[in-house]
Amino acid sequence: MSSIVDGGACAGGVWLIWAGVTAHDRGLVIIGVLLAGLFGALLGLTWYRFRQLLRH
């Protein structure tokens, strides 16, 4: 479940980056980078923990 939420939020952050670049709006780009970075890191951590769980 957390992979779906984190993946969706990360994709939303990337979409905000794209929307900000096309609209020449630095605020959208900054928010998009923050969202994509935060939720991308959470997604990576979730996958790492799941992989560790499968090894044991």
C-alpha cells in the first residue's frame, strides 16, 4: 500500500516539475522537486525494507 501512495506522490512531484518548467513558474518546480525527492526517498526505503524482509 505504501508503494502505491509513495509512487503516486513521486509521480505527482515529477508532473509538478514538468508543469512548472512549461509555465516558467519556479514555485511549482521547487515544490515538485521537494515532493519527488521526499516521496522518491520514501519509496526507495520501502523497497529496501521489503527486500530485507524477503532475505530473512
